[in-house]
Amino acid sequence: MTGLGLAAIHAGRPDEALAPLERAVAGSPDPETTLLLARLYDQRDQADRAVLHLRRLLERDPSHANARQLLDKLERERRVEAGYRREESNHFVVKYRGPRAPESRRVLMQILEEAYESVGREFNFFPPEKLTVILYPEERFREVTGTHHWASGLFDGKIRLSVGRLQGRTQALERLLTHEYTHVVVHLLAKGRAPRWLQEGLAQHAEKVPDDPDLHLRGGMTLAGLEALLSDGDLAKARMGYKISLWVVRDLLQRGGMERMGELLTRLGRGEPASNAIPGVYGLPLAELEAQWRGVLGG
């Protein structure tokens, strides 16, 4: 039953994984299968089911750190989102604390549906299940996401937005929603295994962030170093990481277009490490690619 559930997930049909995984944990409550089932329910915005499975897991194994972490996260979100309302479009479920202006929600849903079409065409991928989008007051957004103060959106299985950005239809809002929705598509195509530099580079590319003509590196350039830069607590270093990620992704797109990028995401989704998948797709050893990037960005 666990194998059947995993096969459904890897085939891009997570809704078909729920029943066999439920049978699996009922017959033999394996901790990792239970945790996987809880994550699936969380992504489907069925927090009650997720919490139920996590509590049962922690009753059997109180020291399970990942289960405790996820349960704490879900319970914190449930406290913040108590009393939220729901509104649905063709491909999205929007949760918000009312009353908010109906016109703002209409604009939000319209832009999301446009992103679903435009990003879907670029990646040749249209998720079959509805995605949850949650709108938070700014202070609650920081509480739930723990992001940098300059961030206005986050994707962690759901799109989370600060309502401070919802001031009618603006270019900034269009870019924000396109950016976060691209994270959804990349996450699903790579089965959650895309490195952060690839996620952020593709999301910025989709929202049409302009190239930085003054981008220049004084030090080395490796993808491992870039990944670390993106997670740096120093704001200037993190922003530099974003700029380099965009540059690297656009270089890869110039080498093979979206067709090869799609192949790279598929390979990552099958569990192939980036150090093998990138040379396999682009025909050069990773060290050679990194040397070329250093030559341009440092020259």
C-alpha cells in the first residue's frame, strides 16, 4: 500500500495516494509513511486530518523530531487562521480573514488564473489539483512564515501572502503572484527536489526580473556556494544570491531553452542529484560550467 501511494505521488497524482497510504498506516503505523500522509493532507488544506495522524505518531514515538516540528507548525497556523473564510476559482482556493473588499479578491484570483495559464504554457504543465492561497495581515505573515522583512510571499506547499500588497491590480502584485506560482510548478515538476538557486532563478525569470548589468563576483562561483548564499542571514548576501541565481538560470535557458530545463526538473524529480543531472542535460561537467560562469561573472 505504501508503494502504491508513492507511485501515485511520483506520477503526479497525489490525490490517488491518500487511500492506499491510509490503509498502510492503519495496518502498520510506520512513522515515515504517517508523516508523508500528514504532509499530503496539509498540502490539500485538510489540517485536521494531518494533525490527527501526527498526534497518533507522537503518541507512539514522542521523540520524532520531524513530526513534532510539523505538528507545531500546523497548530500555529490553525490558531492564526481561525475564522478565515474561503473562496474558490477554477484552480485556486483563497483563504482570508473577512471582510476584505470583494474587488481585491476578484483581482487576486484573476491574476492567479492568468499565472496558471502563462506559467503553465511556458513549462508545459498544468497542476490538476486546486492550490491553496492564504492571505495574512503583515504581522501574522511574519509569525507564520518567519521570512525576511522584505518578503511579501512564500510557497511552502501553499502560497502565503501578506495582504499589504493587495492594493488593486499593480505590476508588483502581478510579479509577486507569478513568482510564487512558478515555485508551485517547479516544486511539483521536481517533486520538491529542486535546489533553491534553481527555484528562485526560475521564479524570477518567470516574473521578468531584469538582468543586473553590474553583476560582478570577486570570489569563486559554485552552485554549492550559491545555495549557501541564498540562505545567509545577511540581507545583502541573500539578495546577491538571488541575482546570481537568475543569471545562472538564464544562462542555462540560453543553452537549451525550456525543453532542457524541463528535462533537468524531471531528472531531479526522479531523485538524481543536481551534480549528475546538470551534466547529463547540458553535456558539460559541472566543474566546467562553474568555471565558465566564474570567467564571465568575475571578468
